[in-house]
Amino acid sequence: MYPKEQLWQEMTFLSYYLHWPREEVMKLDHLERRRWCREVSEVNRKLNGPDKQNKIELK
């Protein structure tokens, strides 16, 4: 089973940055949700520089 804490972190991250409601985030499968988290993190890194922590660490 997917770690509950990590699921909540990913959901919160996407909801915050993309303004997606819970229902939309929950429709994403695991791989797609992680891909969105990586993409949003990369955009934040490019906009804010590597020293900012506006990203989610995926394990």
C-alpha cells in the first residue's frame, strides 16, 4: 500500500500550487500524481532558483 503520509503530501502540494480540488487530485493515478509533483517542483526551481525549497521530495 502507498504510504498515507506521502499521499497527503502530494495531494497538498498539487492542490496548493495548481489550485486543484481534492476530487481532481484523487482521480490521478499514482504515477501521474508523482509526475505532476516533479513537474511543478521543476517549474518552481527554475523560477526561484535552486536555493528555494518550493518543491516536494519524492522517495
